[in-house]
Amino acid sequence: MVSYASALVTGASSGIGRSLAWRLAAQGADLTVVARRGELLEELAEDVRKRFRVRVEVLAADLTVAEELSTVAERLADPERPVELLVNNAGAGSRPPRPLVDQPLEYEEGKVALNVLAPLRLTHAALSAMVPRRHGGILNVSSIAGFLPQPQGATYAATKAFLTSLTETVHCEARGHGVHVTVLCPGFVRRGAAAPVGGTRSVRLPEFVWLDREEVAREALEAVAAGKPVCVPGAGYRAVLAASRILPRSLSRRGFERLWAR
Ligand SMILES: NC(=O)c1ccc[n+]([C@@H]2O[C@H](COP(=O)([O-])OP(=O)(O)OC[C@H]3O[C@@H](n4cnc5c(N)ncnc54)[C@H](OP(=O)(O)O)[C@@H]3O)[C@@H](O)[C@H]2O)c1
């Protein structure tokens, strides 16, 4: 089992990222927390410091703005304050879900900036610092959408397919250098009160499909500790994924067309 004394978590102001940050602090890791809403990060930092007596640094940044992304990359490169685990969690879904032709192009490009370019840049920065130290971990938060077609969420699914593929490949490249790289691919996760309105929270789906974000965070950090390449939380989702790999692609496509038409 690998453990990390410090972690930088993007998208820590709400949802899965907040749960991951909290659990890492509970394991004794000093944190650097990143998101746009600095006030929510300050609240989290105060709670975490009191509860777990770890150091917490707040870095308010919009990862789609080049200079602000550079600040986060520079933080990862700082040899004086090494970050042992990078968690690329910040991401944007399809709000509201719509066919690509009906989405404003700038909105779709923003998703590519946040879900693809930012984790790519930060993964590169983290690897550049971790490989010479021969110690480190990276957890990239992707989605099960990266494996399957997602009508009304085309760009989202494509960005997550990129992130899953990138991460699985980098896992193979980095393993021999003492750096463990994991991709987390959850299904539908309840997003919590601080999450922006829309996206998966507004999709009408049966109760059983929803994952609890604490459970997702727990499974993710177990996979990180075990140095696993891919983590798909929830036995139901693992079964769906296995079935989708056996079934003809045309059948999976039709199934997902029906699901998203609900
Ligand atoms: N919820 C699901 O069903 C689900 C399923 C599969 C995968 N995921 C993935 O899980 C990750 C977390 O999602 P979530 O469901 O927990 O959503 P969430 O509650 O909306 O959290 C998203 C986080 O990303 C941050 N963020 C958004 N835009 C940002 C930007 N431009 N710069 C910096 N930070 C930004 C948000 O903070 P600020 O608004 O303060 O910036 C927030 O902390 C995402 O990558 C998502 O794709 C979610």
C-alpha cells in the first residue's frame, strides 16, 4: 500500500473533490485545495485544520484561465513544498444535457479546457516533479461516460474518454519510476448542496443508479493506495461496463440513447 504525506486536490470546493480532500486530510495528508470559489475552500480549510491538524493551503484559481492554471502547475513544481499526490478532480458536465448542435460552441470548448487541457497540463507538471523523486501519485477523475456513448453529452463523454485513455497509458509509463497513476470512472454520483445547479443532479433516473460521493471517494483512495490503474466504483457499474464490452456496440448505443431520452 502506498501513502502520501501531501496532496493537491482540484475542484475541492464541492462534490467528490471535497470528499476526497476531507478523506486525505483524515489520513494525515497536508492539503493544497484548488477551485474558483475561494470562500468555500477557506471554510473547508478551517474545518479540516481543526479536525485533523494538517496544513491546508488555499489556491483559488480558474483552471480554464491560462495564468491561473500556470500558478497551479508552478505550485506542483515547487521543490521546497513537494506535492506527493495530485488529484485532478475539477470537471464540468453537460448543463443542461442537450445535443451538441444545440450547445453554444464556447461552452463546449470550455469543457475541453477544464476536462482535458487542465488535467493534461497538471499531470505533466506533477510527473516532471515526481519522476526524479521516484515517488508520487496522480488520481484523475474521469467518468464511466468515457467508455460509453452519451447522447446529449457528446463533448463531456469525449473529454472523459481522453482522460481515461491518457491516464491508463501514463500509468504504464510512470509505474517503473515509482509514480502511481489511477483513473477514477464513476457513474452517477449525488453532487451535494454546494454543487452548481444542473448536470447529473437534474437528470431523472431511478434511485439505484446513484452513488454516494463518500463511498466513491473511499473506493478511489483505496485504488490509489493499491496503485491500481482504473477504479470503477460500485458493483452495478462494473457489471454494466463488463456487459457493454461483450455486447455489440450498436446495442450499447441504442440502450444509452433510450436512457438519455428519459
Ligand atoms: N456527479 C457525477 O455524477 C459524476 C459522475 C462521473 C464523474 N464525475 C466527475 O467528477 C468530478 C467532480 O464532479 P462533481 O460531481 O463532484 O461536481 P461538482 O460538485 O460540480 O464539483 C466540481 C468541482 O470543480 C470545480 N470547478 C469547476 N469549474 C472549475 C474551473 N473552471 N476551475 C477550477 N475549478 C473548477 C468546482 O469548484 P468551483 O465552482 O468553486 O470552481 C467544484 O469544486 C468531475 O470531473 C466530474 O466530471 C461526476
